[in-house]
Amino acid sequence: MGKREASTPTTDEPGRAGGETIAAFGRVLRRRRETLGVSQTQLSWEAGIDRKFISRIERGLREPCLETIVKLTEALEIPLGEFMEEVGQALAGHGSA
């Protein structure tokens, strides 16, 4: 059993490789959900996704697949392109997410 090299990117570690994108996605999701006054439980019900999984996505601990992203944005009635643009802005440091 070998050690994982320090440079090996993982998606579960915010600030490293894909992890920063996942963290930004989660921050934008939480901000948009809260702005709309929707609880995680309500979003869970509307999107058909486990509430605990939504919590983990918002905290940047889980990477949602495309199908899950679509379900989340549809449940929040946010166009997918608009949502992903916000994630891009958050990554570029232009958003408050």
C-alpha cells in the first residue's frame, strides 16, 4: 500500500485542483437557496435528492453529477447557464459566494 503523493488532486479537498470548483459550487448553491428562502429540506423534496447530500454539496464535501446539478437548478428555478456563470464568477473572485 503506497502513500498518496502530495500533488495528487482530489475533489474532496477545497483549494486543490477540482476541490476549489466544488467549494465554489457549494457556496453559490447555498447563497441562492437561502436568498430564495428555501430550506435544505424543501430543496431536497423538490429536487428528489437526500438533504444530507445537499448539505455535503454546499460544504464542498461532495461533487454532484450533472444530473444532480440539473435537478438542483430546476428545483430552485434557476437557469443552469446562469447558475454556472455565478460559479465561474465565484472562482474568479468576482462574486461574494
